[in-house]
Amino acid sequence: MFTVNPFAELSATISPFIIQAYIICMIILVAGGTLFDTIHKGSAKYFFDNWQKSKSKGAKKVGGGEVVSIAVKTAVVDVMASGEFCNMRRRIAHLLTMYGFIIYAVTTFIMVFWYPTPAMPTPAILPQLWWLGALAVCVGGYWFWFFIRVDVAAEGNSPFRVVRADLFILSLLASVTLGLVWAYLSASGSSWTMLALAGYALATAVLFGSVLWSKFAHMFFKPAAAFEKRMSKANGSRNNLPEPADRTNPADRDRHSMELLKDAPLSMGLGIKREKPRHY
């Protein structure tokens, strides 16, 4: 099961051309939705204008070599390592979901377009990576949904409470989960295979077709925002924010207040131990 290309097996029922056309439609939906979202919200214009303001107000000029260094740090720390997450559990869940989805999406594309039928044998590593990527998405996504979400972990709301902002994560989990179910049923020759395939196709269409109403497009904006933030720090403008206080300087703190806070009881007058804080 883990070494079989499920899309090649599907070609016996559905033409590979239709499967490929579906994938192309999903790519167009993402590209078009992201482009429209960028124009509609003015995201690109905002980042460009903010960068120009930051350069004009900066205390020093950033050279070309430093710009390259900042770009590399942005790519490695903020993008590849999700450095914006201070909470380690949240970062690990995000990395599992992100890299799992990349592996899952890339292997899907390769298997559909390079090995569309059993007549073109698929290297065993591709289906294995497809399963591994999909399972990583499920581990990271479900971990986040049930145990890490702010409104669940910190505010005590039900994990089954759904709002509009949850569209991306829910459609992602539905798509990948149904994909795994379909692949399993297909390998076992179940009569439920086509029903699972229909659910898989529908959930995937919702995932890629809802870019305008979900957080999908933010993955393209975040690197730009992280780069601009690092640039503003390098040139001294700091996005018009003040310099952080120097905790070692007595002028920047009230020592008496700090001592009081250090010795403050955890009960806060309620007679019970205060819950461990969780900051997101």
C-alpha cells in the first residue's frame, strides 16, 4: 500500500487527463486567488511603501551585502525554521504541517504528471513520501487544533467550536485526511473508494478555492513582512517603535516594583495556585 501510486491506480477508472486538469485548476485557483487578494488588500503596495518609509527614516544605510545577509536570515530563520513562534509546541506543530504539506503536494504533482498510469512504474520512494507528508500534516494539524489553539488551550473554548478563521486548517485537514482514507480504501479494494474520492476532491477544491477567505495566502505575505521587519531593525527605523528598555540600567526600571513582583504570591488573593501562563 505504501509503495503504490494511488493516482496511477485511479487511471483505470478516471482518465489521467482529467486528474491532471483538476490539479492544474487547483494551481490556477491558488495563483489567481493570491494575486486577487494581494491587489484587493493592497498587501504588496503596503510592504513596498513601508519599506521605502523605513529606508527614508533609517538612521543608517544598509549595504548590499547586509541586505543579502538579512534575506538569507529571513529565509532560514523566519521561513524555514518558523522563528516567529516563541512557543516551541506551536512551532513544532507548524513545521510538521508546513513541511508535511510541501512533501505531500510535491509528490502528488510528480506522481500525477510523471507517472500517471501503471504502465509507467512509480519509484517506491514517491508514494512513501506522499504518505509520510500527509501523516505529518495530520499530526501537526490535529495537534494544533485540539491542544494548541489559543481559544482552546488558553481560553477554554470547545475544540469543536468553528469560526471563519478556521477555514484553512479545517479544509487542509479534511483534504489530507480524506486523501489518506481514499488511498487506503483504494489499496484494499473497498466499495467505498469512490465515495472517499469524491470527498477528497471536494475538500481539496474548498482548500485551494477559498484562498480569498482563508489564511492560505498569508504564507506568501509572511516572508515579505519578516524581511521588512529585519530591514527596519538594521537601518534603525524600527517601524517607528522606540528602542527596547535596557533592563540593566536603573533609569529604565523601578527596582522597588521589580522586587515586589518577584516576591508576589502566585495565588493572587484567590487562595489557589495560578495557572501556568501561555503566551502566543
